[in-house]
Amino acid sequence: MAAYLSSLADKHEENERINRKMELELASIETYLVGFPPEIKNNLKEILSDKFFARQVIVKAKKKEKFSGNTADLIRLLEKLIEFVKKNHPI
């Protein structure tokens, strides 16, 4: 369960980073187009809107995970957790 939740948190963090970058890019478009005539501005905005809103999903190589979720890793994690609990909360 912990491994699954950790992977979900990683995915959420990556999506949040991408969305924040897109937000900054969209907010700054108008400042770059100040000196252009209205026709060119509209054409550039159309091209940029295709880039931003019709994005293809980019498939990235999966980064090496610190915790693979296999049984051996899970056992090591549980052993460390048991040691930590014994040190900090003696019975």
C-alpha cells in the first residue's frame, strides 16, 4: 500500500510541476506579443494554443524508483520500521 501511494504521489508531483510551468507560460504570452500587429498576434496565439491545448502525451523513460515494490524491498522496509519503533517506543 505504501509503495502504491508513493508512486501516486510521484505522479501527482510531476503533473503539478508540468501544470505550473504551463500556467507561467500562458500568463507570459501577452507580454511577448506587445509590439506585433493584431493580425500577427492572433495568428501566433492560434499556433501557441495548438501547442498548449492540443498537446500529445509525452512518454518519458521511467526513472529508477527508490522502492521497487518487490517482496524483498518490502521486507527490508518493514524491518527498518520495526527497528525504528523498538528504538523510539520500547515495550
